[in-house]
Amino acid sequence: MATDQLPGANMVTELSHAVVSHHLSRLRAADTPAWQFRQHARSLGTILAAHATAALPTQDCSVTTPIETTTCQQLKGRIAAAPILRAGLGMIEPLTDMIPEIEVWHLGLYRDEQTAMPVHYYDKLPPDNPTDVALVLDPMLATGGSAAMAIETLKKWGVPKILMLSIIAAPEGIEKLTSQFPDVEIFTCAIDRMLNDHKYIVPGLGDAGDRIFNT
Ligand code: PRP
Ligand code: URA
């Protein structure tokens, strides 16, 4: 079934943007070195973050310009970025640049190489006092196992509004998230064709963590 026919498809935004296509072409290329890969990931993260945060709740505030006092809007509530280690770190700076007050809560997850199942190894979430919004950051949404575990963790913390930001997504991962979490909006630069036998995204870009950190 095409991803736009899946239940919850209205919660999925695939960006259509010439600059996104340009950076994606460089990001995917196997001969792009790590230092350039990081730059392209940062550019794509910026565009993705701008789209994903467009409808965040705002509240009125009174501002005195040099000319008069007027009503403006400012972001409302506490906002978190939740990068999934390691590769999600490559998308952090766009968020901290865009929203300097943002809280960053790292989630340590890796995929078991044999089973492709996610393994949780780190978080420092407190037992209470959740943020009002959390943006989960991971360049790759493949089976969706890691993203689902991250979202579960944030929901357990009590976060009422969660957004998922991935540079590249596979139909399998989108289907898993839209069926398991119909309230979570997904923003991606590209929905790729499929997963291969090793659960890598095709055509994809390979292992995002290795490419960002040159390992
Ligand atoms: C990659 C990627 C995601 C996950 C996606 O991380 O950054 O977290 O795989 O796959 P999934 O949707 O099938 O769960 P990886 O496990 O390679 O860890 P790393 O970032 O530390 O290299
Ligand atoms: N993780 C990656 O880094 N790349 C993929 O294609 C799938 C999972």
C-alpha cells in the first residue's frame, strides 16, 4: 500500500523543496566525506525543524518597539529536543540555534546488529515534570523500532505532544509509527522505497551514525 493511503497518513509530511533535494543528493552519495555529510545533515535538519515547529503553540506577549507597544506571539510552554544517540546528534544544532531555550534530553538507543531490534542504554529523564512538547531527532527511520522506543519513553515521562523528525524514512517505519502512535506527527525529507534484508533503507545513505562520526 502506498504510504499516502496508510491510516494516519495525514500525520506525515514529506518535504518537497528544491534545496532539500539538493542536500539529499550530497548526503546520499557514498563518497561524501564526514565533514561535508555533517554540513548537509545540519542544513536538512534546519529546514525540517522550521517545518516541524511551524504550528507550535504560541501565546500573546506585549512588546514595546521604538515606535509603540504592540502585541506579539512567543512560543508557549517547555519544548524538548530528544536526539536518539548517536546519529540524532547530527540534527541538534538546528534546533538549539532556532529555539535557544530548548531543553535537550538525550536518548541512548542502538539497533542490535543481528535482530535490528532497538536496545535502550541511556536516558536521564527525571521521574516527573515532563516538557509540553518533544521533538524526536533521528536522521533515519527504518523499521521504526528505535523511534517507537523513544516515543514510548517520552510518553511514559508524560510528554503530551511529540513530533518525529527524520531526514530519510522507510515506508515500514512510517507504518509502524502511524499505527502505534496516531497522535505523533512525522516530518521527513524523503520517504524511500524499502528496507533491504539487513533492514537498511534503500536507496538510503548507509549507516548514518558511522557517516556523521567517521567511524
Ligand atoms: C540507526 C539510526 C536509528 C536507527 C534506525 O541507529 O540512527 O536510530 O538505526 O533504525 P530502526 O528504525 O530500524 O530502529 P544505530 O542503531 O545504527 O545506532 P548509532 O546511531 O549509534 O550508530
Ligand atoms: N540505520 C541507519 O543508519 N541506516 C539505515 O539505513 C537503517 C538504520
